[in-house]
Amino acid sequence: MKTMNKILILLGITTIVFMTVCFCFIWHNRLIPDSLIYSYFSAIGAEGFIMGWIKTVKTKGENKDENNN
């Protein structure tokens, strides 16, 4: 399994755990940790954007090399 796939699986698992913990906060404390939610999803979004950008650049580079040969 490639590294990007491992990272995506890890991001999915941590997102599920994070959402579960946030729901527990909301259920028990009647408290919504807004700044924590914003920072978590902005970090996850940035990670996903950067991984997508890297994948696009790699794919374009591979296609360019195949077309030149």
C-alpha cells in the first residue's frame, strides 16, 4: 500500500474519532468546541489539498514522460 493511501486511511480514522469525541463533548457538557473544530478541519483540508496537488503534479509528469518516449 502506498504512502498516500495510508495517510488517507489515517485521516479518515482520525476524523471519525474526532467527530465522536466532539459529539461526546456536545452530549455531556453541552459545549461545542468551535475553535478546535475549525482548526482540525482546516488542517485536514490543507493536508488533503497538498496531497491532491502532489498527486496531480506526479501524474502530469508521468504522462509527459510517456508522451516523449
